[in-house]
Amino acid sequence: MNIIHLTPAAVAAIIEYKANLQIPETHFLRIGIKQKNANDKGLIIGFDEPTDKDKTVEIEGIKIVYHPGQALFFAGMQIDFLERDGKKGFELMEKK
């Protein structure tokens, strides 16, 4: 079972961003949570080099790194890539 799920739209966007931004092969997709307060948590997603404290997994061909202490905030969730009202971006949501 994967720690997190990626929609086909998210996979396509990640591959496109990595190619267009010329991200080095040593950098993986980092997923994390930025917590402002107990009720307001936001997704952190970007390319980063793994550290010795990170866990690394491969999902849908995408190498993902995350801090194990944050996994309980996004385990079982899904990342989607949405385009609406002229805006686009990644969104963390309950798995459908």
C-alpha cells in the first residue's frame, strides 16, 4: 500500500515540471505538511534532495521523499493537479 496516492493529472504535471525546470536526477519530489495551527495544515510539494532522516518511496514512477514524522498527516491521502479559473496547482485531498 502506498503512503500517498497520485492522480494521473498529478503524475503528468510532476513529470512535466521536472523536465521543464531541469531538476537534477538527485532531487526527488518532497511531500510535507506546513502547519499554521491545529486546524490549518497546508501541503508542501517541491523537488529536493533526500536527507538521511527522510523516507524514500517510488509511486507511479515518481521518487518521493518525506519526513516520517509528517506521514500521519498525509498517509492515505491523494495529490491531484487541478486547473480552474485560470489557476493551476497541486491539491491534497481525501482519496476518492
